[in-house]
Amino acid sequence: QVQLVESGGGLVQAGGSLRLSCTASGSIVSINAMNWFRQAPGNDRELVANFTISGSTNYADSVKGRFTISKDNAKNTVYLQMNSLKPEDTAVYYCNAEIGMIHYWGQGTQVTVSS
């Protein structure tokens, strides 16, 4: 079992920045990948960025060059630094951890970007 707690969402103007945090607890040594997803109203949940078990990172095309995923192993925390935010980035952002075929989800944090 893994528990994920997100923080850092909020309201920001277009062009601004936010940093999301996701702190994991529980069976964290078994985690294969850590992911950030987002879901806007009426849309499917989409992968924004992730760390694979090898440590490599991947980004959705829509956020490349603007978002950066990083981690602090000592704090069991993964971050999503979001710069140059656009109104279309407005969504609920979810932290996700993979252990084998099982996915664990945080509660989500709202990010709203005003134009």
C-alpha cells in the first residue's frame, strides 16, 4: 500500500508558476514509477509527466519546456514545477504511483489558470 498526499495547487494568472508536491508513504521501495496526471472537466485523465524506475523522465508534448518533474528521495516527495502556465493547463492534478500493475492515486489538487 502507498499513500500519496498532494499540495501546491491554486489560482494563478496566465504566465505564472506553481509547484506541486506529492509526498509518498507506505511501501515506497516497491514503486516502479511516479506520475503526474491531470483531468480537466469533460476530458479524460492524461499523463503530464513521470519518472520511470530507471530514473528517466517523460513529458506530454503540451507541457514540454514548461513543466519539470523532480524528486527528493530523502523526503519521499515528487515535485511538478509548472512555469508559463496557460488557461488550458487548468485541471485537477493527480499524483500517481505504480507498483507492478497497481496504481495508487492521491486526492488531487486543483490548478486554475486565469487569462
